[in-house]
Amino acid sequence: MKLFFIFLLLSHPLFAANKAQLDKAPMEWLISQTLLLKTQELAEDFEQDKLFKQIFETINYDPDSDEIILHSSDKMNALKFELIDYLEAKSATKSSDYLFEIWQQEAPAPYPVKLTENISPADGFYVFNHVHTDISQDNQSLKWLKLSPQKTFSIIEDFLTKRNTSGVVHFCDHDTDESFDLVSAIPSSNLVPLRSIEWGGKTHMNLIDIKENWSLIDQGRKYSGEESVIMSRSSEGFRIINHPNGRDPVFPYTTWLDADGVEVWNTVLENSPYQAISKLRGSNNRQAFQQWVDSLKIGKRHTAMAGSDFHFIIPCLRDRTLLYPANYIPGDDSSNARANLFNGNVSFLTGPTAPKLNLKAKLSKSSSWAQMGSSLEGKGNLQVSVEVDLRDTDTLLKSACYNTINAFFNVLTFWKKRRWEIRFYNLAGEVLAKKELNARKLDHDESFSASINIPISGREIVRAELWEINKKSKSVDLLSATNPIYLNWD
């Protein structure tokens, strides 16, 4: 019976883009989707690949504006036919999302969710983690598709200015913190860099706000697993386990020791729009997220974070892959980023249309709210509220090229059928409460809060996730998630 259920779960067809859709696809989409697949298919020899070479011998790409300049010619038409043939060959019938199927059978949650509209959410700032520049030594053949630290810094500044907010950036190039030295003197009113590095051999860590002239800075490839966690202590930085399920072997949570954080969401490639043709090899984010959930069950308090980790530009997707997934810290002082990371007062969001989340809780007898990462002691009724901040969700990314392909992504993924679902979880990983929302009816100027009341009698946590559910394509995508508030933990 169990095998029969698994067969049903995996055999439900979800069709990828077909020939008719590919014929109608804009050239920008055909190019970006092909290059995404090529990044998975090829190792380092990109410039030796015939189709890769044909793309960049035919188009003109301006990395400063992230625009593809197209022109009508026989050469361009020939490229379009080659791209369609390649993508059609890669296209496959895909199974429906297993998590969607599980949630369809899920029992009602025990506690109701109350929505409060038109709130004024707390201010906060972005934290851009795991950002690479042209200083990283990988993919040297694609140096011309990499960005300098200074250019990357400028792009992030522009992003923040358009949203009237501020942020912190971690340039995490392999084996060097040179990027920080190149941007630290740049005067900026809205962006603060922290001296950071990606460090390690078979397993990787981001070390954030490390001390200057750290003696082991170029020695990371000598270490992996538990040894890398131990040896990184002398950096005096905030130490993050990177993409724990993205490499072979997996970096299991039982070996994270005293690492401060874990990158539970890495890159954007696993979101359903980017799987429109065939499954891209991502970082197994759901499995990494589950590892973090399991670590909570054994008493660990690693701060959950996200990181972009894109090593070179995909034309039309420059800002999307450079800036997201991003982290968010409630508060108006970005100089306190380090303390907030250590305290776990951070949430993350996976894309530009995802809202920022701020979770808080208090016992009924208390007058003060505890923030994410905080500990509360006591018993009785716990009031939990998550602010869903929509203020940035209608600010488009700069590139017209990106907006062209995003519109086609929407066609492929039945965007009119999308719904949001807010979900609250406890220490056991059980759903405490959930509520479905019609995202299309939400006004971008009207943020809201979702609140629950739950009884507390012993050791517990509460945390929140926001998902996008598409019943037409039978898929679910994580939009945003918070770190927990800890109850009777000490």
C-alpha cells in the first residue's frame, strides 16, 4: 500500500514548456533559460560549448544595464531555432510537487489565525549574504560575466535607494577578504560592508565580520566538516554552515558543533519558475531547511539564513540572482547587524515579490514583546504575531529584460492561480496554525499581521513561514521564513 501511494505521488504529470510555448517565447527568455541549464550541464569549459559560444557571438549584452540588445538578422533567427531545439530536447514531463501533495492531505491546524490589515510595520534593513565578485577564482573562463566588488556594491546601493531603505553586504569570495578592502572606503548612506569570506574545502562556511589579517584566511581548503567549524573559531566572525545539502557528502546537522548560523536557502534556482524546462540542480534547500528544523529538536540554536551564491551573471537575471534570496533584520540601525545575527533576530525572503517578515511574541501577562531569536520564560497563553511587510513587493527590479522574461515565467506557471499560505510551527515541526490568502487582492501599500494564541507549559518554539501555493501547477514555493522565538529554553 505504501509503495502504491508513493507511485501515485510521483506519477501525477506536470508538463514543462512545450514546443508551441517555446515558439512564442521571447528571445530573452530562451537565452536566459538556456544559460541556466548550461550552468548545470557544464563544469568549467563554457567557452568550448558550441551553443554557449553561438549565443554570445550573436547577441550584444550590456552587463551595466543587464540588457540584451537584439536585432533582426538571419544569424539571430538561426540562434532562436537552435535555442528552441535545445530547450525542447531538455523539456520533460515533471511530477507534481511532493510537498503540495502532502499538504493537500493535511489535517486542519488546531489554532485559528487572525489577520489585522493596514498595519505600520517596523522598519528594518536587508542583509545580502554569500555575494560573490570577480575576485573569486572559480569559473575563470567567465571572467567577463563577473562583477567587480565596486560594481556589485553600486548595484546593491541602487536597489536599496529605490526601496528607501538600508542594508549590509557580505562579500564572500573564496579564500580572500579583498573585496571588503576594495569597497570599505566607498562613502555610502545606505550600505555597510562587513569583512567576510567563503572558507573551507569539501564543505563550505561563510565567515562574517572576521578580524583583519586573520592568519588562516587562505588555509580554508585544508579543512572540512567539524574540523572547519573548529578551525574557523579564531576568525572571531559569525560562522555560517553553507548549503549543507548542496554538496556530496552532505554536511549533517549533528556535526555543526558551535557554528553560529546555517544557510538554509541557497540561490533561487529551486523556485518553480526556474524549473520550467527541466529540473535544475539546486542546493536541496528543503532538505537543508529540514536539517535546521531537526537541529532545533536536539536543542541547537543556529541562526537560519539565506544566501545568493551566484558566481557569474546570467543575462536578464543579474539582479535577481545577485540579490536574492536576501535576509531581513527588524530595526533601523544596520551597525547592529552582527549582534542581530548572533541573536537570531533575522528572517529571509526568496524574491522581489516576497514580503519581509517580523515575528514577535509575548505571554499574556507581559507588556513587552520578544523578537526572533529571543528566549521567553513562563507558562500560560502566548500571543504570537508576524508582521507581513508588503512595502517593497511592488518595486520592480531595474532590468526591462528581467521583467520581459518574468512575464513569460508567469504564463508558464499559471500566475492567476497562486495563493499564499501563512504557517506557524512548533518545536516538533508540527503546524500550529495556517491560513490561505489571495495574494492578488493584497494592496502593496497595506501591510498586515497574522496572529495566533497558543498555550505554553514547557519547552517550545514558535516560528513562521509564508508559502506560495499554485493549485494549477501543483507546486509550492517558499516566499519568506522567520527564525524562532524560544520558550522555556534556558
